Amino acid sequence: MKSLPKISEAEYEVMKIVWKYAPINTNEITDRLVKTTTWSPKTIHTLIKRLVTKGALAYEKQSRVFVYTPLVKEDAYIGQESAAFLKRFYGGNLSAMLSSFIEQDRLSETELNTLRSILSKKSESENL
């Protein structure tokens, strides 16, 4: 599988907007991020340019406006980052990560019930 571009935390905030609203123009991205961050429009434009350079965004000029679409799928990026996190902190061992979260009481009863349900469904589908 082709490795996806490395995206910083700030660039990820831009990508979340593009994933949700694409196709989206520069002004729309800026308007949304100015409301939720302390970034200046110039900072946001720089982040957008970096994402284009990295191959995470494509753009098309429509009259006097640049319109952006993602070249990286959100689920693929999240999958890559999740795997990297798991490998870096838990040696790739998902059970070790879950055990750590459970032992440190970081999972609520609702989250534990959700996990039980997922595991139960997975087990049932494998037994069919």
C-alpha cells in the first residue's frame, strides 16, 4: 500500500474541514477555521499550500477562487495514523493497548459495552 503524506496536527485540522465539506474554496476553509482556532487567514493559507505540496489536496481555479478536494481519503489516513500509533506505543499489540486503557480506567462503561458488542458480533460472524 502506498504511504500517505505526513500531515501535522494543524494540517489535520484543515483536512477535517476539507473532508467534511469538499469541494470547498479557500475563503470557506478560512471562515470555518477562524471560528474554531486562533490562526490568522495567512496561517491557514500557508497550511493549505503545504497540503497541496504534500499531495494531500488538489485544487482547481474556478474564476477567481481556488476550490480544494482531498487526494487522501479520511479513513485511509486515520487507519495509517492508528497503525503508526499502535506500533510506536504498543509494539503493534492491540491487546496491550486495550489492556492499558482498561487497567487505567480510561474506558467508560458505555465504551466497554460497545467493545463487548463489537467483539460479540465479530465472533458470531466468524462462526457462520
